Amino acid sequence: MRGLRAAAITPHIYTRVFQNGSFTNPDAAVRKAAVDLCKRASEICVELNADYTKFWPGQDGHDYPLQVDHARLWHDEVEGMRAVVESAPDVQFAIEYKLKEPRGHMLMSTAATTLLAIQDVGTDNLGIVMDFGHSLFAKEAPSAALQLVHSRGKLVSVELNDNRLEWDDDLTVGALHPVETIEFLITVRRIGWTKPLLLDQFPFREDPVTAALQSIETLDAMLRLVDRLDLDALAAAQSRHDAMAGQRLVLDEMLGLGKR
């Protein structure tokens, strides 16, 4: 009635049932349950005409030194994902990586690590959900990580939010890192991304509608700022690694420095 449809299907492979791991659980029966749940999610993805099925293996990893055999953990993760994606070759799958939480060390923790896992899975229908906040949280430069994922042809979706760099706070867009967000959006434009930009935020105390609208308005304003930028001048500054010139171009638009 509203013309809405599901963008993605995310199976809950991170709940208490999987507290010791989903694809990497030491219990083979639980690993199979994770695979079966993800296969069912891919069927629902087709039924709802969603764009992709998302893996967020938040319980796959470790908390203590000596807790796991890292080679076995990697093997089980790759084999579990392969079992799912090979069962539905016409469905797009994507991994959303994150440094930690709930696990102290999540296995799919960075863009580069996740790209290696995708390479080991060895199918064409597995990519990455690029979450700006998760990239910040992983101490990446989100713009660089986005470019890396795109350059490997593995970018499936883009999500925006913000955080304090130590936790996945999922704050509104640009609340803490507006310049990094603008740089990220410049890269979004440079790579020719035309699919929707999604919000992944959790307003625990704020009104959720107000928070969502604020993020949308901020994102729209930032995109208009990107449209106003002299991208040729920015490229020239970047070719010289001239930090001040690059910063000035954005700060002029943000703060009106050139109008003094």
C-alpha cells in the first residue's frame, strides 16, 4: 500500500542460541542450525524480492587468549558461509563486518579480513555491507575501506551512522564525525554508487522518528555540499597530498571560512 519493500533479510545468527558461535560453534548441530536458518532467510529474500541476505556473525570470534584454534575457527566460518551461498547461487549475500561486540574479537572484523574470507568462500554472490560506523570503530578510514571494497567488486550496500570510536553507538549521521562522513560521501559519488544509502542507528533515548529525520536531513545537506565542491581542485590537492588545501575546500563550504 505504501510502495515499500524489504531491502535485505538478516537471519538472527547472533542470538543466545548462538552465544558460542553460529558458523563457528564447537557443536556441529548448532553450526548446522545456523546454516539452515540462513538458507531459509535466502528463500524469504526471494519471496519478498529483497536485494540481499545479510550475514552478521556477531558471535563468531573469541574473547580470551587460548580460547580457540584460529585456523579451525576460520575454516568453520568459511565452510558455513559457503554452504549457504552455494545453495542459492541466484541470491546476493553480504557480510557486515564489525570489530567487536558481542564478541571481544569478532572474526569478520575489518574490510580486508572480510575480503579475504569472501575470497576463500570462492563464489560470486557474496559481498560486503559497508557500515560507516563499523569502519570507524575498526580504526579504518571509512573512505579508504569503501574504495577498497568497491575496487574488488564486492560492495553490496552502504549504511551510515556515527560513534565515539570505542563502541558501536549507532548515533545519527554526522553527530561526531561530519568531515569523515563528507569524505565518505565524496567516495560514494566517485565510485558511481546509485543505490540507496541506508541508516543503521539506534536512538535508545531519543524519539526514533525525530532521529531518523535528522539523519536524513543531515545526509541530504551533506550531499548538496558535495555537489558544490570543486572536485577538480580537491583532486589536485590530493595529488600533492596537501592536507590543508583539501580540508579548506570542505571547511569553506561547512563553515563559510572563505566569506570572512
